[in-house]
Amino acid sequence: QLQASGGGLVQAGGSLRLSCAASGRTVSNHVMGWFRQAPGKEREFVSAIRSGGSKYYADSVKGRFTISRDNAKNTVDLQMDSLKPEDTAVYYCALDAGFRLPFRDTNYYTDRLTYDYWGQGTQVTVSS
């Protein structure tokens, strides 16, 4: 089970930190991802982290967002800085059930079909 938190309303240029808490699985053993879905749009990839620690980012957030993992808390966080109105969306965390998978092509981590479990989503609204 995944529980996302940390969303809210922020002005453009501001920051938010999202957190995804996992129960029943250890996040460090799995690929963990963040996706987002804006009204009327498809769910899109934001960021992912492999069990080995490699990180992936969508071009639209590269340099502004940082994904990290807290093994002690069994959480995966998404630090979002320099937020823009176009970042407004519901943000979902996701988990790939594969256990300590070897390195795969980048497309594997950005494809929402890779992920087996999804959190409930947390709303992020960025005002201009």
C-alpha cells in the first residue's frame, strides 16, 4: 500500500516536498516512481528511482525536482523547487513489484505500465 502526502497550494517559484510511504514492501528493493495527471490530460511520468539508486526525470522537471529515498522511514520523496503553474496536477507515487531488478532501458522507468501499485494521489496547485 502506498500513501502520498505533501501536496498543497503554492505560488509560482515556490517549493513543495511530496512523500510516499510504503507499507508491506521495502522501497529500497523496488523501482519507485512519481507520475502526475492534470485535468483533461493523461498521466505522465515525473521521476523514478531504481533500487540501485539511479534516478530518472522528465525533461520538464529536470533541474527543478529531486527524487530521494529514506530507507529508515521507508519513503520516497519528491522535492519540487521553482514550481510553475504547469506543474499543477494530482501527483501519484507508484511501485514496481519486481525485486531489485537489474538496470533496464530508461523507457522501462518512464512507462506507467511498469508499475504495479499506485498511491491515492496528492493535489499540487501552483498559482501564477
